[in-house]
Amino acid sequence: MLELRNLSKTYGLGDDRTSTIVALDGIDLTVEEGEFVSIIGPTGCGKSTLFEVIGGLTDATEGRVDIDGDRVDGPDERIGMVFQDHSTFPWLSVIENVAFGLRMNGVSKAERRERAHEMIDLVGLSGFEDASPTELSGGMNQRVAIARTLVMDPDIILMDEPFGALDEQTRLIIGNELLRIWRETGATILFVTHNINEAVQLSDRIAVMSARPGRFKTIVDNDIPRPRDDDTMSTEAFNDLVQRLWTELKSESRKGMEQQEGRTVTAGSEADS
Amino acid sequence: MSVRAAVVRRMDGIDSVRVGQFLVPVGVLVVWQALVGVTSGVAFAGPAATFSALVGGIEAGWLATGLRRTMTELVVAYVLAVVAGLWIGVALGSSDFWSDVFEPILIGTYSIPKVTLFPMFLFVFQLGMDSKIAFGWFHGVFPVAILTMSAMTTVSDEHLKVARSLRLSRWQTFREVIVPSILPGLVIGLRLGFNLTFLGIVLGEMFAAREGLGYTLVEFIAGGQIDRIMAIIVVLVAVAAVVNVGFFALESRLGARERTADIRM
């Protein structure tokens, strides 16, 4: 069980650190074992900051992250992270990429090979063991990245827009693959995305983040029955949920865009909206 | 290389670049012999005379003695220059702030004629091997540091995050992520560093030494033994050529020159 308790993150700006940006403001979330939870939010809402805070790459200013009641302090072996894009090592082959973490942790060569092969099979890359990531498509590279994380056998898998750089068709296919992997491994997944369809396709629950300062505006249960296939995506229930999430997200996205464009949202204009 | 260029190069089944690479040394020999004629053998010894001086030097042993000394100094200075240059480059290149602060300073120091500083090296390290090693090191450390530092900008943040999330130690991150990332730029730095270290060593030996090929060269200048001077030059050129050909092969295998074409050095 992953618990986020009142997570906040404030960045200092400028040389004197007098002005600050509140990236995260009191994030609370409990993810049960084996659950698939997505976090959606507008650009610049602090999704990636949250991802890095949970993964222990960035310290929270306030609050804590617990796994089964045990505090996460820095990068943790119980957490596996899958990054956005271009995270495979181009100087290593596919199997070397997958076995990388095992090798760094002193796992024997025979065991590394066995476990890496197993994961390569699981993500559907059999036959590409000795290929270079530079020869593979973006989708296949993300499979390598997923296998590299899975092979470490983490309790919780964090994914930060892992399919963000893929075209829609590839994204759908690899999304289905991820669901299969999730079923087969029983992993707990916390999935960050800006894609509403993707969140509805994959998750048990969807947390909607507000524009900066990032907090959870609402957390929606996704009752659409599994297994969800391509036909599911044309059902009314699916579209209703997408619509509902989009309504939640729309005003936040507008605020996010204004922040991106550098327009200051003053207290007055916030009151108007 | 474009397809058209490849076709032009390989017309009639002959690789014109290979032919050119063969013809240039032949041309050098021809010009060499011509210069001997023009200067009536005072400034240049001919290929044949040089060759027999070379053989004579090997038989008499002075060539091997000098070469051994020079190579010892070169290897020690180069290894120290690489270790220090890598360390400086990675340390400064890890931070935008420090690389911005130090880049102009490093490049500025690199571009001064370092030979003017040789007296200081001589006073501090005396006449023996140490002053030559220090002087060679001082030549070689800059290109290694500068190219390592600029190659550090090619290390991907994502890769560093992967390293952190897999809880790699600092040393593991350096060896397994940073070094492979910077390798293309690094090999150029290693080659330039070698060439400059070599220059520094020979210069040092020519100015103030009692051994080494640079010293022997100056001795022969005093004696006007032009054929032996040429023999030494041939040996030095051979050492530089072998090492550089090795580096060039490594660079093209890594695609280094294409990727770091914007580094003007």
C-alpha cells in the first residue's frame, strides 16, 4: 500500500530565493496493493514533480510517502520508475538495458540473463535481445524501459507519461500490453499522464490535478468492467467518464496555459472564474 | 557521405580516397628528395641517408635509449593528464554554473603559448624527468578537460534519473552512464591531449634535459648531423602517427567527429 500524506513542494526562484513557486500543495492519496491509479492534470501542474517526489528523486518540502507504513526516503528499491522518453541506454543492447539494474546490484550473470529474458518475453520483445535501442521504434524502446523496471521486481511502479511521445495507434496497443503485464504481475501502478482516454483505458481510479499549485481536485472511481478492449472505448460508459474528466480538467487546463504564457493569475481574476 | 559522393568515390571499382591516401606519402618522399637537392644536403638529409642513420641509431643504441626515456615521460604525463583532465571536466561539467565560470578561463589558459612558462617548470621540478612530465601534463590536461566538460552537456538528464532511481553509486554512475555518454567527445579530447602532451615532452627535452629524443636532437643540431636529426624526426612522427590512426579509427567507430563537429579545437 502506497500512501501519500500531505505532500507539498515549494521551489525557490531567483538567486536570493525570495520568490517561490508552490508546485505541490497538500497531496493525499492511498494506492492499494495491485491497484492501477492514474494522475491526470494540465501542463505544468506539477505531475512530474509529484512523480519525482514519490520516486525519491526530489525531496518534498512537507509531508511524507509511505509504503506499508514504512517511510520512503530517497530512491527506494520498492519503487520502480519508468520515465517519459529516451531513457534507454543507446550504448547497451536490449538485454543489457533490461539487465542493467541487476548488474549494478551485483546479481550473478546467469540469474541476470534468466530474469532479463523472462521480462523481454513479458513485454513482447523476444528476438530483439541483441538489438540496439537506436534500431528500435519509440514504442519498443518504452517496452525496454518497462522491462528494465519490472526486472527489479518493485512493489510499486511509477510511470511518468511513458507513452507521451508515441502515436495514438502505438499508444493504444502498448496500453493494452501494459494492462496484460499488470494482470500477469499483479503490480501496483501509479501512472502519470495528460491523456484522458489513456487514463480511462488503464486505471481503477483517476486523480485529477488542479493547475499550479498542484492539488487533487477530485479522485474518480473507474467502474468500467475489465478486461477492457478496443470495443470498450466506444461504449457510452467510457465516453461519459472521459467527458466528466474533461469537464473537471478544462478550467484547470486554461489556468495552466495562462501560467505557461507567463500571465499572472491575480487574486481578482481567480475570484472571477 | 551522400550516395552521389560514394558513387563518385568508387568509380571504376577504385576508391579514390584510398588512392589519395597512398599518393600523399609518395608525394612527400618526392618533395623530400627534391628539397635535399635544392638545399644541397645542408638542411635536409635524403630518405636513403635518413634510413641508414636510423639503422645506425638502432645498432648503436642511442635511438632506443632516447626513445625509452621519451616514452616513459610521455606515458606518465599522459596518464596523469587524462586522469586530471577527466576529473576536472566531469566535475565542472556537472554544474552549469561552474562550467560557465571556468570555460573561458580554461580556454584562455589553453591558448597561451605554454612554452613561455617552461622556466617555471624548470625551477620547480629541476632538470630531471619531473619537469618534462609536468610540462607535458600541462599541455595535455587542457584539451582533455575542455572536451570532457563540453561533452558533459550531452549526458541526458533522463539517464541520470534512471541511474538515481536504480540507486547507482557515484562511481557506478560515472563508469556506466557518464563515460559512455561522453565517449564520442572524450576520444577527441584524448587524441588532442596526447598530441599536446607529446609536444610538451619533446619541447621540454629540447630546452633542458640530459636524456630523451628531444635532448638528443639538440645535440645533433650542435654537431650538424642532419641525417641523425632526420632519423629522430622519423621516429617521433611514427609514434604520433600510430597513436593518431588508432584514435581516428576509434572516433569514426563512435561517430565522434560528426557529433561533435561544433567543437572547434
